[in-house]
Amino acid sequence: MKKNIILLYITFCLSNVFSQEEKPNVLIFYVDDLRAEIGSYGSKTAITPNIDELAKDGVQFNKAYVQQAICAPSRMSTLTGLRPENLGIYSIFTPLRKVHKEVVSMPQFFQKNGYKTVSIGKVYHHSVDDKQYWTHHFKKENNSYVKPENIALMKRLKASGKKSLKGPAYEDADVADEAYKDGRASKYAIETLKKLKDDKFLMFVGLSKPHLPFNAPKKYWDLYNKNDFTIPSREKPEGMYRLALSKWGELKGYYGIPKKGDLEDDLTRTLIHGYHASISYIDAQIGKVMKTLNELNLRKNTVVIFMSDHGYKIGEYGAWCKHSNVEIDVRVPLIISRETDYKKRKKNKISNALVENVDIFSTLVDICDLENAPITDGKSIVPVLNNPNKKWDKAAYSVYARGKKIMGVTTTDGNWRYTEWRNSITNAILETELYQHKSSLLSFVNLSGNKKYKKVEQRMKKLLEIQFPRNKPFLQNDIPRKR
């Protein structure tokens, strides 16, 4: 009897050791400003062999959405599993920990569970956020120019007292990958993987491109012929709310970009060219990191996620950048590839399930089998990873604030997008929009109020009010920018 008890105890101890050893590593490529402009998503222009290979090794989500199409709130939402309307932060000026000391974040929780936590490049928008919860923290670097003429220009702008030091919107220096910051980010990632190969880790590799400026080594520009790019229609949707699109001031702040009016065709093509060169540049960095992961024999027990913080416009609707609730700005690429020896793992699958970036935290907790996780607004999408064709959520949700007084709330069912622009204080509806996106990221007619689509609009309105009830005020925790 005593012998059996001892054997049971040994078995219990060994099972605990093995379960700890089997907990996977996590590697997340967190990309800035990338819409679904990737080969695996059907892009006819983007050259992305490494990301495409990752898609073949996992599940690609064709209907993934962010909670707000702007860097800081979107990234906070991913890293806390909480929606912007529940954090109350809608601008890029307020760090998470300035107002939320109590929220348990992903690096905080994983660190508590024995993981080495790594932040490389741009992960949070504000580098100060969660600095104490990263065991390895590589501060994000500022935009860099390497051409002598652009370095000289930046010195002149600084000497002139110009406050917003933004140089040219693009650069194509004939340099090595490490001359620009994403090349250095992949270098840091490779070095850190080698150091942590015997530890459990949660590693974020924050790649800044294709965010402006579109600076990438010349060899990536040379992959494309500028004249092959088509100029998008500058037509704005008929009946669109007057504040639905931003004035794309982010681009207009760069040197050499006209302050008024549409961009002329040649400059438009150059910028589109630069956007694509930047995508191929980060694709190459991802390839380098994945190669190291395989060489270190870590791939077999590492969950790899490729994701973006929001979509982007490169001239569509005559607009640029993000900062809106339109489909092309809130829909993002998302690929999840689990460790190769996971029994239920699916490869080379596509899912049209509606998922959101706010789900990532809960999903990783589930995959890594961690207990006592904080309550979040997202939920694990592991059932969809196991069965990509599984019926899932009926809607995905996003917000976009226009100042302190106007809030845009929007939902999609995967086909239709319904948006209400409300008074942020009273929740009174100011304007509504209804667009169909059956086969395109773009839509050119606001069908809200059209009798033919009355039932569709009523159904979408009910879906919207599940997440944004009219009797619930919007949290406002943003700290005004210092003047």
C-alpha cells in the first residue's frame, strides 16, 4: 500500500514537471499600419514570401478586426484584453499606466507565471508602459534617415526651431537591413532568442513599418516597378458623414507633402511604392527571426502570431493613413500558428470567423494553459483554431472618437458595416452609416435610411447596441495634451 502511494506521488510530481515543460513559448510579430496587403490575403502587388509561409503553417483569419484604428488605444486593447471604451483612452497622448495602475496586462500576467517577457521595437505606443513587466526591454527607436541629404535636412529643420521634426515621407538608401530600425529589431530578436532558448518566453517583436516614413533599403524598392501601381479612386462614399474620414494630417506633416488638396499621381505612386517596399522589408525580418527559431529547435514548442495594430489607406477615398471607422482601417491581417507537435493543430487553413485583436490575450492564456487570468473583454478563439469553419461571433466592434464631444461606434457582421456617430456625453445619435462589404474593403454608397435595406439596418443597429447601449456613457480617461 505504502509503495503504491509513493508511486502515485512520483507520478503526480512528474506529471507537473512535464506539464510545465510543455507550456509553449509565444512569439508575436506586431506590425504597425499594415492592412491585409499580403500575398496570402490575395494581394496582387505585395511580395511577402515569409509571411505567406507562416500562413501555410497555421490559420489565417480573413475577418479580424481591431478595436480602434489608431496606435496607442489599439495596442493597449491587445495587451490588456480590454476595449478602448472600457479603458477610456482614445488618443495617442495618454499612456496606459498614467490612468490604469490596476489593470493586469499580458506581460505582467505571463511574467507572474514564470515567463521571460520581451519587448522589442514598438509594442506599446508608449515605451514607459509596463516597463517593469518586461524582463527584456528594447526601447522603440525614433524614425531614422540615412541618406546624407536627409540627415542634413533634419539638422536644418531642427536648427530652424521646427517643433514637429518630420522629414521626407520616404527614403530608399542602398544600405543593409540594420541601417533602419526594423532590421535592428530583428537582430535584437535573434540575439534574445539565443539567450532565452532554455527559458519559457513571451516575445513581442514590434516592427514599425509600413508606418510612415516609408524608409526601407533600396533592394526592397527594387522588387517593384512604380508604374505597375494603380492610383486608387479618390471618390468618397455618397452620403458619408462629414467627419467619417480624417484629414490625414499625419502624412501632411511630412516634409515635401502638400498641405492642401489631393496628391498628384506621381507622388501617390511613389508613396504606394514605398508602402509596398516597407512591407517586403518587414517580411524579410520575419523570415530571419523564423529561421533562427527553427535553427534553435524552438519552433516545435512556440506559438507564432502575426498581427497588425490597424489597417491603412493609401489613397483610397482620396485619404491616407488610418484614424477612422471604415472597413479598410479596422480590418487587419491575423495569422496564428501553433507549435508543430500540438495534436489538434491545423495547418494552411483559412477562417472567416469574426475575431478581434482584443481576443489575443485570452487565446494565449488558453493555449498556454495558465490559471487565474484576469477578466477581459475578449475570449479565447482556440475553438476556431481547432475548427476554422466553426460558427463564431455574430459581430465585431470598433470605436473612433472625434475629439471629446463625438464618438463613432461601429459593427460588422462580416458583410455589412453599420456606424453611429453619437454625442459622447448624451449618446444622442448624430448621423448613421451603412455600407456593404461583401467582396471589397471599399464601399461607395451610404445605404443608411434606404428603404430597400431597412431590415438590414435594423438588424445591424441591434447588433451595435449589444456592445454600445445608449444608456451607457463612454468612459473618458484621456489626459489632455500639454500645450
